[in-house]
Amino acid sequence: MTEEIYRTLLLNSADAVIVTDKAGLITTVNPSFSRLIGAEEKDLLGQPLSSFIDMSNQEENAAGKHPIPPAEPAPDDELEPRPVTVLTRAGSEFVMPAAQFPINQKNGDGKNCSHLTIVYVIQANSLQQAQTEFVSTVSHELRTPLTSIKGFADTILRAGDRLDVNQQRRYVGIIKDQADRLTRLVEDILAVSRLESKKLQLTIRAIDIKEAIERVIQNLSDKGKNHKLLVQVPAGLTPVWGDSDRLEQILTNLIDNAIKYSPAGTTVTVTAKGIQGDPELVEFSVSDQGVGIPEEHIPQVFSKFGRLDNPLVRQTEGTGLGLYITRSLVLALGGQISVSSQPGNTTFTVKLPASTLEQQAARGRD
Ligand code: ADP
């Protein structure tokens, strides 16, 4: 009975399942794997799995380690799906998530045993779909400013002499604003692509958070000239152990949003402090007295192009990528980000690793 359940599951699973012996040769495949590779079961059995799946990660490939030895088992705590390259019979290559599990493991030795490999086809398809949706949203977002640039440039060209100087200046002003918007969009899209391809270069050192906050506030002083910007950082706070450019980018995005989404005349407060009972983390938060984010929309604000529909958002410029980038940067620095919000008060809180005295002594302070 149990065997029948497993066989039915294997035969009907949309994910591809392969069993290999300790030499890395295929002993069992399910129909989904045959479909994926474009070969019949009989042509797959007995072949090395490494002819069809390159289990090494992409960075190692780039470093010239391709192809890898067969069935290198992951340590137990690394059984998370990771990207692998699937090579089909027709010669196409796909990067898909897969995981490999030791089976028939004797004496706890993960190397000399059989393996069960799962290629997560469903997840790969939804990643592909997300990518297609991203491209289509990006194209739409790029087209809006482009249409406006083209429209106003055409008008100036066609009706140039009939436009008075003020009209001409206004139209050129619109073209410039839209070109600036395009630049911001392209920069944000590049930042997303760098983050997603894990090509982010980090320079980690101890950073004085008070100085970082003050630098960011200085840079945003023009945007924040109608707000009261308050900084509260206790003297002698442990430095953050991170990358100072990325930390300033995180602070800039959060403070810029706090200013954008709260009315003129209100206060934006940036606080930093240690965390009681957890000397390994430093916390900072950015609070505003603005429109707030309804609880059910909180997950949306961290997603790509996740702009909410409310009057203040409609009035403000934004790409909807800022918080997605911010969250990815916080995670890349080994931190966490959360938000609590109600009308009249929104607080974004970020926790980042604190630097130890040894790290400060070894690497120097910023
Ligand atoms: P952008 O500001 O470019 O639209 P973000 O990713 O930075 O994009 O923010 C996504 C959305 O989250 C914003 O469009 C806005 O709806 C909401 N949001 C972000 N910060 C705040 C805030 N401090 N108060 C209220 N809403 C906010």
C-alpha cells in the first residue's frame, strides 16, 4: 500500500525526481524528469546525472569549475533548493531550483550513498512567470515617461513658433522631469538586477550610525525642508558592522519615503539604539506622522512596483522599487526590516549586526 502511494506520487509529480547510486549513475527517474530532458526513461537509466544536471552553483561555474563531479552531497543544513543548470537532450540549458538528499545513508556518511534529487519544475515555472511579469511591468513603467517626452518634444517641434516662451519653458521642464524619472527607474531596475544576480559587492567595516544618519539627512535637506527632521542616537552606541554605502542607501530610501508620505509641517524621527539582551544587533527606526499603510497592504510595499493607491502616493514621484531594494539590502547585510503603521504614525525598523571590539580593532572604523 505504502509503495503504491509512493509510486503514484512519483509518476504524477510535476517536479522531476531522480535517484542515483553512489557512483552518481541514474537508477530511477519519474516521467517529469524524462519530459524535462526530452529523453525516454530507458535512455536515462545508467547515465551519470552530471550529464543532465550541473549541481554546482552558478558562481562556481563562472570561476571555471564546470562541470562538477557527480552527486556532491550538500551538508544536512543545506538541503534548501539551490539553482542548478539542467541540460536537455535538445541542447537547451535552464537554470532551475533543485535539492539533493542522501538516501540509504550508512554510518552518517553523506558521500558514499545513493541520492534522491528533486528539480522543482513548478517553482521554476513560477519564477519564469514572475520574470516575464517583471519585464512587462518594467516596459510599461518605462513607456509612460517616454510617451510624455515624445509627445512634448513633438509639440515643440510642430508648434514651435506658435508657443510663447513660457509654454516652451514649461514643456521642456516636463521633458526634463520625465527624463529624470526615467533615469531613476533605470537606476532602480539596475539595482534590482544586481541584487537578484547576487553581484552585489560589499565592503564591510564598522560604521558610526549617527554620522551615517547625519550625512543622509544633509543630502535630503532640500526634500525635507518643509518637515522637522529629528535624530535621536545615544552617545557611544556600538557601530554597525556593514557596508556604509548600502547603509546610507537604506537610510535614504526610508527617510525619503517618510518625507514623501507625510504632510509638510510634521516630524520625521530617526532613532538608533542598542537592543537589550542582544549585543550583536543595533537597531534604527524611521518614524513619520503621515498617511500610514493599511495592515493588509504591508506585504505589498516590500514587493516590486508595490505602490499603494492613495492621494499622497498619487501626488508623489516614485518607482515602487525603493522598499524592495531596501529590504534586499538589509537582508544582504545580515539584518531584518519590519514596519508598524497606523494613520498618523508609520515606523520602519531595521536591525543590523553590531561590530565587535575585535572587528573594530582589526578593520578600523569608518
Ligand atoms: P515608491 O516610494 O517609489 O513608490 P517604495 O518601494 O519606496 O516605492 O514604497 C512602496 C509604497 O509603500 C509606496 O508607494 C507607498 O505606497 C508605501 N509607503 C512607503 N513608505 C511609506 C510611509 N512611510 N508611509 C506610508 N506609505 C509608505
